[in-house]
Amino acid sequence: MIDDDWLNELTWDAQGLIPAIAQEAATGDVLMLAWMNREALQKTAELGRAVYFSRSRGRLWFKGEESGHVQQVHEIRADCDRDVILLKVTQLGHEPGIACHTGRHSCFFNVLQDGRWKAAEPVLKAPGSIYKGKGHD
């Protein structure tokens, strides 16, 4: 068990959560933003695998638990105010890596062009074939 004093040095919101950005270590691509509670961040540090807190489900969410698209964590950073976490990860389970429940590499695939949002990244794998009707992770 890792000493958890470092968790007390973070700034948690009123719900006991902190935003966490997953960034691909090899490319620098920003893959997704999710939320963590203390337990999720502690498990992430212990396991070397991204664990988030699902606000919609009200429970821990082990990234890839349904899709198989696990995030191996290489480094955990905090911003200057210690109110945002940055995870440097390798996205596993598909080549190229799929982080988004839409079957895309990154959740940040929408780009504003001429006053409209347009998908700038292709779907690498159909969501229906990833989740088999179980929802998404």
C-alpha cells in the first residue's frame, strides 16, 4: 500500500472529485478527461492502470473494464494549483489506441469549422462491436 499523504496535498471539489486528463505518452495526444475520487487516484497509483470515478454510475470505473481499452499509466502529474491531474498513458487494447466510447482514438475529435462542429477523427471500431449493449467505459 502506497502512503496516501500525497492525496491530502490535492485540491478536491465539493463532491470529493478532481478532473483527470489522459494524455498519450508516446504522441502527446490528449485522449480524454474524466473524474477521480481519492480511491480512484490511489488505485491508479498502486496498479499503474487508469481508474476513474464514474459520476453517472456512482462507482469506480476501471478504464477498459468493458471495452478492453485499458490505459497503462506511466506518470501521474498535478497542475500548479494541484486541482487537475494529468495521466501520461499508453492506450492498450486496439492498434491504434481507442480511448473514446465512440470508437475513436481521442474523445476530442470534434473541431469547430465555419461555425459548426465536425468530426476530425475516424471511428476506428464501431461502438456496438466494443460494448455489446453494455453501455460504455
